[in-house]
Amino acid sequence: MNVVFFHTFNALYQEGKQIVVTSDIYPHRIPGLEERLVSRFEAGMIADVQPPELDTRIAILQKKAAQEGVELDGKVAEFLARIVKHNVRELEGLFIRLAVKAELLGRPIDLEMARESTQSLLADVETATTVEDIQKVVCNYFGIRLSDIKGKRKHRAVSFPRMVAMYVARQRLGTSFPELGNRFGGKDHTTVINAVRKIGQLLEEDDERVVSSIDAIEKQLGF
């Protein structure tokens, strides 16, 4: 399979075609991928595509509402954006269903209607993994206290688990950097950005401690 893919890739490349390959991990971490394919993938542009942040999801809803000529209260937009976090089409579909229901009933889209129409989704949200769940698992894994991970101590025994928790929460939950900063004791969002980038870099370098830690933590969380 690797041989066929390699020659197909080369043929398209030599013809000047645009090639887009997607994966949930970086090229050098894909099991069984030949080195010559890894080198070709990494020679191109690697983009880490993340789910849209809360503010972006709210903006998407507001733009969709404007296109449809439907009035959408900011609180309702935020409520819907917190329910659907990873799929923009699903988010827009949810809004369209609400808009149709509101038109049929002759009433505005308010929080009461939004809650009534999303009961099944709310149940999923309530049982979903949260930032706090990740913090607790990370603290248990590294043997530190929750107050440590949210505190200001910069000792590596605390700072490293904190960065790991921030990375997992960002990657798996799509939590915005400012919100993560708040959840970790009021840290500046730039601190969170640097932490996520640092762990991501160590993963790219196949740092054994980072890889094994995140694998074990995500397994406990059911990811």
C-alpha cells in the first residue's frame, strides 16, 4: 500500500497538483509509514487544524442568523455555541431547526426554547469531559494537588503537569486560550499558548516522557 501511495503521490506532485493529506497525528508518528513518505509530507506545509473557539462559534451563528434574516439574542448564541463545539455544520443545522420551530410557533428564539429543543444534547454536555476532569486526572497521574496546578508555583514538578493539562484540554475540548487561563487560576492567555506550543513541540520530537504521559492520561479520560 505504501508503494502504491508513494508512486501516486509522486505522479501528482510532478504534475503540479495540489495534494492535501489529513491525519490526527503528525507524519513522523503515523505507524508503519515509510521514511520517504514522511519526508515528503514534512516537506510541505503542516497545519494543525483545531475546532473553532467559543467566540468563533458565536460569530458563525450570528452570521448565519443575519443571512437568514433571523434575530438571534447573544445569550442564545452563546448557549448554542457551548453545546456544539466541534462541528460547524451541526451547529448551523441546530440553529436552522430552532429558526423553523420559532417561525411555526410564532415566537422568538429565546433561551427557554433553546433549552427545550436541546435536551438530548444537554444530557451529553453534562456527561462530557470538562477541563476540571482533565485537571483531576493529571493531578492524580503526577501526584500533585489541584491547588498546585491552578497555583503560581513554577517548579517543574508542577509546571510540567500544568502544561500537559492545558495541552490536553486545548486539543481534546477545544477550550479557548483565555478560558483555559481562567480555569488555571487566572493565567494570561499567552502563558497557555506557550504551554500548548511547548508540549506540542516535545510531542513532535517524540519526547518519551511527554508521549507516555499524554497517552496514559487520555486513556484514563476515555479519549
